Amino acid sequence: MSATSHPDLELGRAFALSLSSKDFPAIERLLHPNLTFRALTPGRARYLWESHKPDLVVSEILKNWFEETDHIESLLKLDLDRVGDRNRVAYRFSVTNSDGKFEIEQQAYFSVTEGRISWMSLVCSGFRPV
């Protein structure tokens, strides 16, 4: 089996697609109850994010990053691969809001337990004007 056809990668694809449509209930279902989620964003006030509960990842992190007024127009890029036994998903969104048009790229490494994402470490480019 090639690295890019590993079944765990489908969870990375589902995560990126669900986030691109802001389908937060679907994201929560992808996350294991015993989750470790960590992220790094370029924000000034808060740039380190961590949670161990799927519902808090959605309500306190993802909905904070992508507010109601942020319209994800399209998924520009999606890349899936494995690094040894670790999965990787990278994606880029085109986003508009009242401040203009932006591109956002995120890359995440993740592990799967019992068919759900149980560990994820993510880095974000931030909202880059285009």
C-alpha cells in the first residue's frame, strides 16, 4: 500500500473538507474522545492552542479561527501523505470577510485511534491578503 492511499489519510481529507465548509458537527465526529489537539497560529494575543475535548476544539478553537463572518470561498489545495507512521494533511483556503480576500494554509500531522483522529498538531499561516 502506498503512503498516499493509507486509510487513515481519509480522516485528514474529511477534516479539511469539513473545515472548508465549516461543518463543525462533522469535525467533532472525526475527533476521538481521548484527543490531544495542539496548534500554532501567528496571532499576537494567543498563538498556542491546546484542547483534549472534541467539542472544545470546535467551539473554542476552530470557531475562533473561522468566525461566522469569514466566508471560506474554496479549497484551493489539498495534500495528503504519511511521514513514517504519522499522517499529514495540508490545505489552503480562499477566504473573504469584511477586511478583504485572504488565503489561509494549514498543515497538520495526526494519528488515528479506533477510526478517529486522536492526536493532531497543526500550524497555520494566518490570514494572508491576496
